[in-house]
Amino acid sequence: MGAGDYVGRIGGLAVALGIGAAVFVGQGVASAEPSSPSGSESSSEATSGTSSSESKQGAEEKADASTDSSETKTAAAEPKPTKKKKSSTAQQPATHEAVKPTRETGSATARTVQANATESTKKADEPKVAEGLAPTVSVTVEKPKEQSPATSTVKAKDPVTVATVAVSSLVSAVLNPFAGNTPTAPVESPLPWMMMAAARQEFGRTPTLDKAASLVTTSGAGDPVQPSTLAAADAPPAVVAIPQTSLLTPLQQLPILGPMFVTPVVAFVHQIPIIGDILHPIIGYPIGMTGGTTPRDVKVISADGTAIYVHFFPAQGAALGTTAPTILDGPGLGLPGDTNPTLVDNPFLANQVIGFAPLLKNGYNVVTWDPRGEWSSGGSLDMDNPDFEGQDMKAIISWIATQPEVALDSPGDPRIGMVGASYGGGIQLVTAAIDPRVDAIVPTVAWNNLNTSLDKNGAPKTSWGILLTAALLLTGARVNPHIYPALVTTLLTGAVSPSDQDFLDERSPSELVNQISAPTLLIQGTVDNLFTLAEADVTAKALIAHGVPTKVVWFCGGHGGCISSVNDGEVVERATMDWLNRYVKGDGSVVTGPQFEWVDQNGTKFSSNMYPVPTGTPLTTSSSVGQTLPLRLFFGGSGPNFRAFEAGLFNGASAFLFGAKATNAVELTTAAQTTTSYIVGAPQLEFTYSGTGISKHVYAQLVDDTTGLVLGNQVTPIPVTLDGGTHSVKIPLEMVAHTLAPGETVTLQIVASATTYQAFRGSGDLNVSSIKLTLPTADALAVTPSAAALVA
């Protein structure tokens, strides 16, 4: 990518950052379909293994990877669970509901993705305490004269040559702003770049690679050999990874000038959130200022030939020669992979997803990447499609298995976990379903099905669609041509077409959840009105039904502002680290705590040993007093909510996405409570109505009469038929977590419009003759309040 592209795309990102919290959280809802459908079918997965410093026997656990290699490692008391063997036959598909908008979450046709032979050797069981431990065997591998692209490094040159090449490359990039995605002139020989160009699929062409002529692979035993000497049955597919060197890295190596001037500038820019990540291919890492880590970059060639820009950060504090488990940390939509290992908190998702530095300091290697179609990766964004982004992750995992710092379960199978939010959460569910080498995942504010999240009850979330699509455009993402026409069609018609519904279903983890065996911690936001609590709820129930170790955490955050309380990140970071230590490191002494933890509108923490929490007696309120709702658009409805500024500048700028108390509404208020009630789950609404007009939906929300805030910012669209006849509706509202203290009440509002689901046409009148509201409660005996009770 030329320097001119970087300048333009940084400017676009700056504009995108000013239009709302969608870019603040960096999450996406757009999708893209590659122009050539043949890519994913033309290349097999690139898989290669190196020697492992650990071994696994049955249910026994391997030793902690952070222990010094000169000593015999002490294994954890509890092994990580192994994975289920994938069936080679397709599973019986689930049944679609016939008519929109009553499509249920997770109703998409089930899809089975075949795992390769190496990956299908594990079985899923609950972890058991190891009775005996196999000794760790250290394997020394002699490096060949010519290194594999996966592990090769830039050879040192004299300062004059280095400076000359670097300055020449930098000037060339600046003077050629229309270079598009053409790689910058490399410092080393152009041969690796020629290999990468030959491997990539740029114009719908299937790549071909002459592995025997140009690549060095690694056998399952860890001995580097030329591919031509491998028996056909024993040779794993080669991992093609092209080492990357930034323009300014050679300048940092100059005597005096480098450490005194260049490196401090690189370090300063690198600390600027997002900007440092965007400029990383030009500026590189500040030498000696990466928190004790020596990172490296490569472009891993995916199955269809697409080059994915990947960053590898070895665990900090580990002695030379030891290995460690690895965590894949995925970015949100529109964002490049993180490249600053010194950040304690995520710059855009502070208190919502675990930071980079804590993972490194706790003995994990960390791998980040630019998703396909974005920033320095090639290809077209396809919304975490298992056939594209999923294959990218399989190639990255295979490359990780070749790195000397990586702990392996077996050749080609690294000990690996995944974290990340939204777009970085969706890819975890997809990857764990199609690649059983993944040992544990922590999807944060992810989706189960894109139809139920973006097209709830047949009402498109137009505000989110416009905002996130603008973010993709302004950041220069290369997306499938299907997405933009689909958005325009949706805006014009007010509905998602059947073909677009199928398109979204194909990119939804709901189709793959039954193939996941990796222990899963689902973290979802109570005030997230893009991917609501219902998305994690359906995923969790499916995983639990299949016997997968599963935990659910609800926190005040997500794609929305935490107005009602404060999110300090404690719940998220503690739960994430415990989960990874238990199921990735295999530390059986770690207790992951109750199966369900949540935070209410007051910031009070609760837990239950079961998910979903056992129910108590529901609270029911009804009325048969007739009310009329004029169906006026834009005025008097739910939102915008300018109290969102209380949650920060970016959330304030996106206030139109937040639910707010309406002035034009049909209302029903609950009776004042006499005891404390824990409202946890989806309220049920029933009402009878008649009316005339052209509106297709009305909207329901619950308002906290104590604070005046809409519970969780949540607004639920309700389909209506305005033909003059009498109709009845019974529908669940969005899930909430709310505590009613004695004397407190909530008010149901049925409103004509909501800014989240802003329609552009509608009129008429809705005559409501009766209403019944049922609020779900948790069994008080199954609820443990207070933060102290949640400490594992």
C-alpha cells in the first residue's frame, strides 16, 4: 500500500471517528463476497508443524509453557479439554422458519465444515485432573542454510546500504501515492515478494505455487527438509509466510541517528491509538521499546492466495528457548490489528475486552492481524465467512505452529486461545467451529445470527447500517459488492430482501455453533443495541446443550453507552484471564467461578451457578383501557438520547442510536414492588389492536421510572398489520438485567418510531384495546449478589 493511501485512509478514519460510537467500538455489520467464488476451493489449507516442547497423553495435561526449558516443567493439575472429532458427513440441517420477519435466532441451516486429518485427532470432554504427567522433551532443530519464509529474518547490512535503501524506498512511496496495494520496495531480495505476488489471487485467478522450487517446509517431526524429499503421504501442506520489514526499521539501526532520533519518533507515533497501528507498515516497531517483547510481522498466504498481514508478539519474561501458549486477538470492523504491546487497555474498548499487555505479562504469545479486505491485508471483506475469513484463521494457526516460541499439543497443533470483540468476536465462533485446534475462545459482544441482530423482527437497524457502512467506506475497506446495493435496497424498501437474508445467514455463527467443542466464555453488553443479549443467549444455550464448557458474563457496555452505571472492566478482565488460564494454559487450580455473572443498572454484581438463572415468580401487569397511538415518524418517539454524553464524547455523538423516553406513546406502568426483584431475561408483551395506515412496525421499550432511562437502551420492533381489522400480538422484548427495589416501578411504552430502527415512511393510527406485560424474575435463592461473591 502506497504512502498516499495511508494518508487518505487515515483522513477517512478521522472522519469516521467523528460520526459516532460505531467506529468508537470499531465493530461492523457489513459483509462482502469475493468476486471470484473459486478461491476457497482451489487451495488446501497450509499446515505445517514444528517440534513441540510438550506432549499430551490421554487426559493428561502438559506443563505450563512459561517455565524455564532447562528444568522439567510442572504440569497443571487439570488438563485442557480436547476437541471432538469432526464427522466427515454433513449434519442434518435445521429448519428455516418459512416467513420473515418471524425468523428466530439461530434458525439458519446447519452447516458442517470438514476438518483436516491433523485437526481431527482431539475429543471433547470435561477437563479431568491428570493422574500422571509425561516428561517434557526438548527437541533441538538445526536451522537449514536457507530458512523457511515462515521463520526467516532480515539479514543485517552495513549502515550505509541500509540507509540508502530505506530512504530510497520511503521517497518512492511518498512520490507514488497512487500505488494502490502495490507492496513497498523491500529491503531484502525481491524474490519473496515475487513469491507472494504469485501466490495471491488478485483478479479472480487461482494461485499456483511451486513449493518444491522455492519453499522450505517443516516435517511433522520438526526436521527442516526440502519438500521434494518428503513422502507424499507424510508431507503437510506448506505454510507460506512472507516476512515484512517496515520502511523506518533500517533507519533505526543506524548508529547515533537511529537510537537518538528515529526510534523515539517511531515510539511516539506508535503510542497514538489506531494511528500507530495504521502507520505500522511504514514506521515499524520502536526497537528496544516494546515492553520486553521482540515482535515480528509476516504476510500469511491464505487458502485462496490472499495475503493476511499478521503480527507475532512473544510472551514477556520467558527464558530463551521456552515455549508458551498463544492468544489470537482479533480487531473490530474497520480497525487494523493491534501493534502496541505496551498498552494495558484496548484504546477503543477499554474495560470491554482484555488489554494487550496483560496477556503478554501473563505468559501468552499474542497474535494480531488485519482482517482480509482491510488495511494491509488483501482480498475482500466477507463478514467472518467460514469459507474466507475462517480459512485465513486456519492458515494463521498453521503458521503459528511453526514458530519456535509456541507451545504445541502435537505437531501442527499449537496451544491456542482467542479473544476479541464484535467482528473480532464473530471470527472466534467461526474459527472454533471449523478448526478444532482452538483450545478456548472468549467472544465479546459478538452475534449469533446477523438477521436477528440487524433485521430484528423484519425491521432493519438502519441507523447502525448507515453508520458502519460509512466507516467501511471512509477507511478504504475493500468489501464484497453485494453489501452496498443491499444497504441501498434496504433503505429504499424498509425491508431486507430474501436473498440478503440468505446472505446474512451464510455469515452467521448460528450455522456452526453445534460444531464448537472449545470451552467458550461469552461476554455480552447489557446496553448493546447492535448485538443484544439475545445473541449470546442463543449461542450459550446451544453450546450448553452440546456439553461444551460454557460461561456467560453480562457487563454494562458493548455497542452502546453505559449511562446507568460505571464499567470498570474488572468483571471482563478477571473472567477472561481465568478462562484462558484454565483452558489454554491448562491450570487446573484456576476456578472460573459461577456459570453466569451479570451487572444490573446500578453496577451491582450478581451471579448464578446455572445459565440461564433459575426463574422465580414473574411480575405481571395488564390493562384493558383503550389507548390510541398516532403513527408519526421522527417526532415524539424513542431517541435520540443526549444523556449519552454522560458515557463520553463518542457515545454522545451517537446519541441517536440510544433509546430514550418517548412523549408519544401508549403506556403501562407496573405496580410498586414490595420486595426486591431481579429482572433477568426477556419480558413478554401481549396486546390487542386495530388500525389503519402504512406503518409496518411499532416499537416497545421499558423505562426505569427512577432514572428516566430506557432499560439497557433496548427498543424492540413489533410488526403490525394496519388493515382496519383486530389483531393480537404476543412477542418477547429484548433481554434486560434490572433490579427493582421496594417502591420502584418501570413503565412500558409502545411508540411509533425509534431512531435505531428509523423508518423513512409511515403513517396511520394504532388503537390498543388491551395490554399485558410479564417481567421475568430470577429465583432469589439462586442469585448471589455483591462483588465479593464473584471472586473466583
